Amino acid sequence: MTKNVGFILTFLIFCPATSMGERVTVNINASVVERSCSISNSSVNSTIELQPGDLRSSKLGAPFSGTSFSVILENCPDNITSANIVFNGESDPVMSNLLKNTSTTEISAQGIALGLYDVDNSNIDIRNNKKTLKIDHDKSANSFNFIASYVRVNNNPSAGKVLSVANFELSYD
């Protein structure tokens, strides 16, 4: 019988165990956030159509033919009193605080960029900006107004198509 026990023990040592399993670890990363304001559908992926600007009356570095646009925040929770908005986009190579004209067709304007401005007509430097927007809870929608304008960036501009893309990000205090 000792031979049988020895044989069984030897067999168990050299044979893999079929009853052993693997231990698996699952890591879960998550965040809990408070509800923020909703961005109005009219502010999301919108297109701003600037009216044709008169290049002849433009001055170097000065905005002309501006068009207003708004970022509208709705359903802001009571605990949010302000929002921070940051605009960004591709900078003009001559006046880097402005948006580059990215139109590349044969009918593209030359020497023209687009500038973003607040309601006080202060330039929003596309490279470095942050505006604080105060939330008024007495309103169901808070509309924050801005202006997009043409800007002549050199002394040899030519008329044509202008296209720029500006993105904005919102954060809350």
C-alpha cells in the first residue's frame, strides 16, 4: 500500500492540477460629476455667416464688418454661478491673436484673418484667453454675445473667400 501512496503522490506532483484557476483583477476608474449647464442646440456646431466686408475701407489690424453670435447656456443648476469659456483655433501667421483664413481655393482672400471680440469690442486672443460668464438664475437661458470680424493683416490684401474654425470649451467654478 505504501507503494500505491508513493505512486499517487509522485503522480500528483508531476501532473498539472485541473482544479486550479486563475485570479483576474479588474480595475475600474470612474468620476462622479455634478450636472452642468446645457449648451443650446443653436450654439453647438453652428456656422456664422459674415456679411461681405468692404476691403477698400479696411485698415491694417482693425476689425471690419463684424457679425454677432451667441453662446447660450440653459438649465444651469443653482450651484453653478459662473462658467469659463475658452476659444481656440489655428492662429494667423502674421497676427497670431487672430484666426487664420484656412480657405485654400483659388478664390480665397489673401491678407485677411478673422478676429473674435467680446461685447466691449476687446479682441479675444485665440492663443490665450479665458472669459468668465456670470450665470443669472432668474433666466432660463443665459446668452453670451460675441462678435466675429474680418481683419486685414498685411498691406496687400485681396478679396475672396474666408474660412476659419473656432472651438470653445466650457468649465465651471
